[in-house]
Amino acid sequence: MDATITEFYHDFRQELLAGAEASRSFQLSEFMETVANELVETGVTEGFEFCHFRAQRGMRVDGFWFDDEGVLDLFVADFESRTELTSLTKTDVDAAFKRVTNFFEASVSKGLAGELELTSPEYGLARQIADRKGAIRRLRLFIFSERSLSERIRELPDTEVAGIPVSHQIWDISRLHRQRSSRSHKEPLDLDFEQMFGAAISCLPAHLGAEAYQSYLIVMPAEVLASLYEKFGARLLEQNVRTFLQARGNVNKGIRATILNEPAMFFAYNNGITATAQGVDTKITDSGLAITRVIDLQIVNGGQTTASLFHTRRRDKADLSRIFVQMKLSVIDSRDSESVVPRISEYANTQNRVNAADFFSNHPFHVRMEGFSRRIWAPAQEGAQRETKWFYERARGQYADEQSKLTPGERRRFKAEHPKQQMFTKTDLAKFENVWDDHPRHVNLGAQKNFAQYARRIGKEWDKAPEIFNEFYFKRAVARALIYRTTERLVSSQPWYNGGYRANIVVYTLAVLGEIAKRRKLYFDFLSIWKKQDISPILKEAISIIAYAIKEDITNPPSGISNVSEWCKKEGCWDRIKLRIDEIEAGLHADFYSHLIASDDHSSEAREAKQIQRIDDGIEAQRQVISITPKRWSYLRQALIEKDVLTKKEADILNVAAQIPKKIPTEKQCMILLEIVEKARLEGIVIN
């Protein structure tokens, strides 16, 4: 066994044991959630619901997800908390896939749901499979294994079950290691066009010389594009494009109308696709240069075009044979992708233009949150001596990257300063925040849809008043993270908890806490929780009381609704819970209200934080302005005057900057100067 994989396995196992202990969850559920989160983050699957069921008749399932496109993902675990890394053989693989296939078949055609406990997650899944069998167009089976897949297993051919096409994926410890250790922190798609479609794709090189970055112009057959999307789905889309599509829906009516009514004009009407890749293989054919293989194709503009081609072919049985799409393909080294890809996304033109706020991964909001997380020390918990930090992972893989070049001693210090349980991602932040500030239903829709909603909301709020995202906001977000994760642990430890619907119970429990405060026109005292880095016994008691009431409510959905997880995604679920809030609140201890503060107290904290952030923004603007020499400011003023793009006010302020340090621009003038620098950049003038 490879030593690197073995080392990764032991590290992964320790991480898993620590995570299960911290969340008071079973190791199996922690394992499934950990691997599933990796796949959700990289677009392999849209979501994951834990659902553990095994029966003597050779059936097993450990999780599922229904997407909006008629695809059902079923997950099965190969997990026994083994202390040593061993091999996963073909016999093991066949047996695991057979067990989950048996569950699906029994649900579809053998009335399995009728044999199961009505309030159990497995009943809801089996019943939903039976009810939706006519709408399921594809079944994807996943094995999550703590073992290393035997190298003898090369291909996993597609099969068919109950007339439904089935694909198979194995995520073993080696594949997980490859994904985590790749420079892009995701498993790159390896597309061999000759093998997949029987022919290479003709192209024109759009780069000069061997030193320049490679780029190509391609006339892509729509059939190829739709087939790629059908097979790989969201993995084909750069993360920000996935967010864009989640926020706005998949099918553009104008694109669909052109496909159905004027397919020959599609090329003329459509703006085409912009894509990136890590590598491209080409060959010379009788008709010129052709692309045979693309490594890690990612669509950074044109995701809606791609999705619309696929949906129109599937739903409307549209003939795509006469349709071609122009594609601009740039080969970008993964080390440059974080800075280059967002610019490509922002600048490329699309029919549904995606502006900078939509492309949220590199949004200034995230940069600011990242800055707070690296700078602000969290107070030590009672009884602890050491302060720590909450590590915000703005870009995927940052937590691992920060440690990759450290010595073993430095790595230990890093982990002591930034404990793994205090690392949180963009999708985590969206979950913590939307429960309180938006709608609990969004969180139950899954990580990607919830993040899309959060990105849309925060993008608008940032444009109006960026100063509200300040240290107070960061500390409040951490307090909410503490409450959320504590609630997960509390639910898992309750005697009434049977292993199902924990995520739904947690979400609505916290939403009820927020609603109680809102109805009393009070605010939760999040800063007090930040200062203690823990929540009080009284609040834990209140959470336990509310959580039980939520469990009782959601596991008894209205007549005609069989799946609790689906019920929790509906507006009606929250509406019904809100009708019971007075009844739930009556069971809370009087001391609970000490966690709520008056509007005046909350407003003064928020006002003070906004003012400090404005000052910080002004200081940062002055720092940036002073770092540019007077000579460069003078050059910029002259260059922009010659281009006739300056107002008199801007020219006067540039004149002040050209006299630094004799004259120092005010904070407000510095803000304007930075806007002028951006204006100059768009004019092709760079001064620093």
C-alpha cells in the first residue's frame, strides 16, 4: 500500500474520530457527511441526506438526494472504522452495489415502504421512490469507502434497474486523497472526445508562440455539450456558475425557443460559451487542428446555455443535430485559476449577463471575512488558557494549503491556533446566517441552493452598505456557528433521537429561537456567546425543548406527504411550525430571556461596529493611496486628461495626490482616488 495514502488514511481517521466526538454523532454518519460534503462542494452531487437502513434480505442504503432534473443519488457505505488501511476488492464492490440496488428495486416494485416505520427516514425514502418512479430518469449509485480500491477495477459500466439507467461511482480513500491533494482541490474531469464521441473536435488556435498561454476557438456540437452535461452535471460548471444557475433556475426561455423553432440560427443568436481547462491535447487531421482530450473542462460563462440545451433535449425531445455553439477555451494553470477565472467570468459577455456580485467566490465580502478570521483572536473558553482563531475558508482547500509547507512542529502550532472544529466554509457560513436572517427552508434545500440564496442577498446588501460587514458581523457569525454546532450535538444526544432528520430539526429549532426574539422585538445576545465561546446551560435546555417539539411536528407531516425531508423544504412546513411557537415558548425557563437584549443595545453595538469599519476602510484607502508615488499620480492625471475621461473634481483630487506628502488626501478623497485607479485600469492604464 502506498505510504502517502496510508498516512492520509490515518490522518483522515483521526479527523473523523475527532469530528464524531465533537458533534456527538455516530462514526458512520460523520464519515458519510464528511465525504458527501466534499462531493457537494465540488459539484459531484447537489446534496446529501443521511438515511441509514440495512435489512437481512440483502438491502442497504446510507443516504440519498433527489435533484430537480429527475436524478436520484443513492449512497451506500463501506465503513467499519478499520484501524488499518486495507483493499476494497471487486467482490466487495459488487456486493455493496447489489445491496443498494436491492433497496431501490424493493422500493419501486415490492412495496418496501409498507413494511417500514412511518416516521423513519427509510420509510420516507422508500415511499418517495415509489411515488416518483415515473419521474426518475437516472439513478446514480455511490459507494463511500474507507478502504483503497483495488487497481484491478478499471471501469464501472452503466447498467439498468427497473428500466432506469444506472451509473456507478466509488469514492474510496485513494480517490478522496487525490481530490484533496490536487492543486484545484477537486478531481479534474478527464474528457477523451475520441473515446466518448468517436471523433476529435475541430478548433482554431487563438494563441501565438509556445510561451503564450494557450487558447482555442471551437465550434462545439450541441449534442456533445448536452451529453457532457447529462453525464457530469454541475461538475462541468465552475463553482460561481453553479451558484448563478442555482439562484436563477436552469432554462432560459429565449434559448429554448431558438432550439425548438430556429435551430439553424442558434449559432447566430447565441453568445456562446467561455471555458477553461488545465490541459488540452490536439492532433492534425485532414480538416486541420482538432482537440482530442481536455483535462478539467470548466464552463465559466454559458452555463445557462449548456443547461438549456440539455433540458430542452430531454423535456422537449428536441433535435440538437443542427445546432452548434461557439466556445472560447483558455488553458489556465490551476495555480492562476483563483485570480484569472473570476476575471474571465466577469468580463465575458452572456445572454443573461452575470455581474461581479453573482461571482461570489472572490467577492470583497469573502476577502474581508477571511481577513477577520486570520486577525481576530477568539476568547479562551472557561477553564482554557489559550485563545484560538476561527478559520474562514474563503477558497476551497485553504485550511490544508496553509499547513502544506509547515514543519511538523509548525503544523501542530497551527492546529492549536486554528482547531479543525473551528474551520468553516462559505456554505457553512450561508447555513449559519440564513437560519436566522432569511428563511429556514433555504437551508433545507441543500448547501448549493442555500449558498446561492445567501450570495444573492449579501451581494445586494454589500452594494448598499459594505460597512455593515464588520467585526461585529464576523463575531456574530461565529456565535451563530457555535449555536448551530452545539445544537447538532444536543440533538444527537437526546434519548428521543433515532438517527434521522437531524439537519432539519436543527434548522427549524434555531429558526424558532430567532422567531421568539423577533416577536418580542428583542435580539439574541450573540456577542455574549462570542465572549464565552460557549452557550449557557439554560440556552442548551431551551434548545433541547424546542428541538423535541420540532421533531414531533416535522415527523407528522400533513396527509398525502410521505417524505419528511421534502416536507421540510416547503413553505408550509415553516408556516405550520410558526403557529405552534407560543405553545413551544410556554415550556421555556424564565431565565432563557436573559439571552435576549433590547433593540437599543443591539443598535448601539451595530452602529459602533459600522463606524469602526468605515474608519478602517478609510485608513486602508489612505494606506493604498500613499503607497503610490506622487510621480505616478501625476502621470495618471495627465494620461486620463488626454483621454478626456476625468471630471474636474477627479482632476483636482489627483492634483492633491501628486503632492504627497506635502498634501495628504482626506479619507473621502482616497476612496475616490481608488475609484479613479479602477477607471484607469479599464482604460488600459496601470500605475502599480
